[in-house]
Amino acid sequence: MALIIGMILTLAIIFATKDFIKKYPKISYFISFVFSIVVIYLYYTEINKELPEVFSKYVLNTFKRGIFATTIFMVVMFLGCVKNHTSLTRKFMEIRGEISIIGCIFALTHNIIYGRRYFVWLLFDWSQFKNINQLVAVILSVILVILMLILMVTSFRCVRAKMSAKIWKNIQKLAYPFFYIIYLHVMTLYVSKFDEKIFEIIVYTIIYLIYTIMRLNKTKIKKISR
Ligand code: HEM
């Protein structure tokens, strides 16, 4: 359910802010950064518990649990599979790099809030993990953070301008393992709570299956038209 709400929220925000992001990318990064810091602050100080439950559950939680960031990555990845662009997807394509940077900024919120506990356990005390799945998910999250930072830095236009097109394109291919490792990260956590998370498992799996089919389709069409 949270993923579907996150997806609707993401699409609505991107739709409402697309022109602003295109015109003022740096201000958009700054606003996202400030928002992320505020969310981290609310959780660190536990002020979130004093806020209205609906806001905490449906808005703050979406940022804390990495859902907003992940749904942005989903939009970015699906845009890469579109065969015939409409005027709207074309507009989204123009800000694809910018929205992926914003996704990374919001992912940092999730990484910092959860990393505070889980990275400490990973470094100093593995016995604290509830089960092997949690440990594996956190190890996968380290790979995710490394890949994300590489993708994020190279998405800035000023960094991109300093690289050859070929090297930049090859680096951007890391987005595929990054995207699929998110699925592994989530599934590793959720299979250990199978009964409770069955709906989420089904929704994530359907989204990734549709993505894989669309991606393979696009590759096939490209090969045929060469
Ligand atoms: C770029 C890096 C990351 C991405 C994109 C990501 C994404 C996600 C997503 C999409 C979920 C499932 C949310 C849901 O549907 O409820 C999740 C759950 C979780 N992640 Fe991450 N994650 C990342 C890094 C991390 C890091 C660094 C940690 C901790 C060290 C972490 C710990 C967790 C935990 C504990 C959950 C379970 C939360 C819950 O069930 O409420 N993640 N992550």
C-alpha cells in the first residue's frame, strides 16, 4: 500500500514541479536536501511521534522507508523503456538526470535514519541482527549506497561535461544492477515477514517484472532496427 501511495505522490510531485526543476535544478536539489535534513531531524529527535498520525504514517514514513526515493528511481528506469514518447514523457525525459539526483538525495534520508542503527551493528556487533536476512539486506544496502553515490555524482551536468560520452554511458549502466539490488534488498527483508508483507512482495515483483519485459522489448527493437 505504502508503495502505491508513494508512487502516486511521486508522480504528482514530478508533474507539479517539472518546469521548476528544469529551470532551477540547483534550487530543487537544495529544497530536497533541506527537506531530507528536516525529516532526519524529526526522526532523530522523535518529534515525529507528536505529529498527526496521518501525516507521520503516509508522508514522513514514505521518505523514511526509502519509498519516495525508490519510486523516483522507478520513474527514471521506466522512462528509459518508453518506445514512443508522449509530450508528457518527453517533458519527464528532459529532467531525467535532475530527478535521479533528487531521488538520491531522498535516499540519503532513508540511509541515514536506518544506517544509524544497522551500520553500527554491521561494523561492531552482528549478533544484534534479528536474522540472517537482515544482515544480508544491510550488506546489500552498502553496495546500493556505493553505486548510488557513483551514479549521483556523475549525473551532475558539470561532472558529466568533464567525461567522455562513452565512459559516462558505461558508468550509467550501473543503474541496472543498482535498480535490481533494490529489489533484492527489499525482498530479503520482506521474505522473513512473508505473511505480513505478502501484498508488498506481490506489488514489487509485478513492477519489476513489467520493467524487465519492457526493457528487454526495447533492447530487441533496437537490435532489429540496427
Ligand atoms: C540507496 C540505498 C537504498 C535504497 C534505494 C533502499 C530502498 C528501500 C526500500 C524501497 C525499502 C522498502 C520500503 C517499503 O516498501 O516498506 C527499504 C526497506 C528497508 N531498508 Fe533500505 N534502501 C537503501 C539503503 C538502506 C540502508 C543503507 C539501510 C540500513 C543500513 C537500509 C535499511 C532498510 C530497512 C531496515 C528496511 C525495512 C524498513 C521497513 O520494513 O519499514 N536501507 N529500503
